[in-house]
Amino acid sequence: MQISPDELLAKVGSDLHIHVLPGIDDGAATLDDSLALLDLHYKAGIRRIVATPHIRSDFFPNTTDTIREAYAKLQTVAAQHWPDLELTYAAEYYADDYLMTLIEADELLPLFDRYVLVETSMRSEQPYFTHILRALIDKGWKPVLAHPERYRPWHQRPERYAELYEMNVIFQINLLSLGGLYGSAEQAVAERLIQQGWVGAVGSDLHHATQYRYIHRATQHPDFAIVSSQLLLNHTILQADKA
Ligand SMILES: [Fe+2]
């Protein structure tokens, strides 16, 4: 099947998870790196992007100020290149003690509305993770779980997904997972979540333009047609008030 390169991601229309801000995490290092990612996304039909740099106290101690500064740098140039591309910023919060302090201080950057992107350890089960999700929900936030398919400790525990789904946690799968970047186990869990109808949002989670071939592969996966036809936060945000 031949897919026009202009239309690859048009059915999704927005990206809610991407490390595109220059120089503040393990994503785009320079402004040129950022622009390369935006260029690929624009050509693929993306018209709204929420930049989500890591906030993690041990490795990526970003703050609203560091994010806002990097965003301003990129936005100035992006607005000249792509006037109809809407670029906003939020963060990908690692669920740790620091996140708890931010929740208590009510200092979170949402994707939009009250939706907050959160991640946990991919290697080991963090017993307090559910507690942090509950703290978010109790404060009126709507947690969006980044890449549920990448949490290896849960791969043999389907009940963990059910527990979080029943808490109304929104599952955001990575298109890079569907494209096979991380391996067959992650791809298989992404497929299962799509087929269960449990995916509420998709993101690229792109860090580098070199990963884009896996985005192309994702769009050719039969489950991409399924997930992009479902009602996703990606579609809701296109209708939402501009930030
Ligand atoms: Fe990420």
C-alpha cells in the first residue's frame, strides 16, 4: 500500500509527546535538531504539537522556567517557518518524590485542560506509582500515562493495565512502539492495547529525527488505521481552545 508522505499522520493531527525543545533533556540537542523534527512532523500532516521535555529530579531537573525558555527559543523560529503549526509546551513527569511536591504545590504543566503526562520506571515496579496517580486524580488532574507498553514489569501482568484503566488513567502509546523501535514485546503490548480499545492518546516520543523511519513503519501497521480512527485526545486537542 502506498501512503502519500504528506498524509502519514494527518488522521492523528497532533503529537502529545515529543522531546523537541532544544538542549534541555535527552531529545533535540540544538535548535537545528528541533527544527528537523518539526519539519518531518509538518510534512506528515501534524498541525499541533505539545513539547514534553522530561522533568525528573535526578536526571532532568527541568522547571517551568527552563522549559519556557527553551520553548520561546524554538517557537520564535517555528512561527516563521510554519505559521499554521501550533506549538505549545508541557512536560513528561517522572513519578517520583519531586512530582509529589509539584502536585502538592499545584505547579504542573498540563498537555491541555487538566491532562498531565506522567511516566514511571520501565525496569522495575515502583510500588508508590498508583499512589501518585491517585494524588493527581484527587487534585483534579487527568493522568495520561506515557507509553504503557514500555513498562517491562507489567508485560506479564495484564491485571496491572486493567487496574489503571479502571482508574480512568489515559493510556498514551508511542507510535515508535508500533513501528518496532523498542522491540517485539513493546510492539505486541501496543497492539493488544489498541485491539482492546484501551488507547486514549498517541504520541511519537521522538527524541531524534533519525527515529522517524519508525514513525513511517507505524503508519503502515494495520493497527495504526484502527487507533487513528478511535476518539483520541489527539483529536480533542485539535478542537480545544488555544493555549
Ligand atoms: Fe518521552
